[in-house]
Amino acid sequence: MDEIFKQYGSTIITVLAIVAVIGIITLVIGSDTSSIVYKAFSELISNFYFNAGGMAPGA
């Protein structure tokens, strides 16, 4: 086991870091309408239309 970590330790850490980053990005961005990014973008577009004097899309 010690030999494996000596040879592949940095590779294992790199793979775990990449998997962690992908997991965090998926958690933040999400894939449905309940994600943080979707809500912020939807609110941004709605505020733009409202402040431009029109009705918000979908309203």
C-alpha cells in the first residue's frame, strides 16, 4: 500500500481534486429550476424587463 502511494500519490490527489471540483460545480449550477444560478439569472432577466418598462416574461 505504501508503494502505491509513493508512485501514484500525486495522481490520486489530482483525481480526487478534479472530482471534488466537478461535484461543487454541479451542486452550485444544478440541472433544474431550483439551482442557485438559474434563480439568479431568472431574477436578473425579470428585473431587466420590469425596469425597462415592460412586463416580465412568463408573468
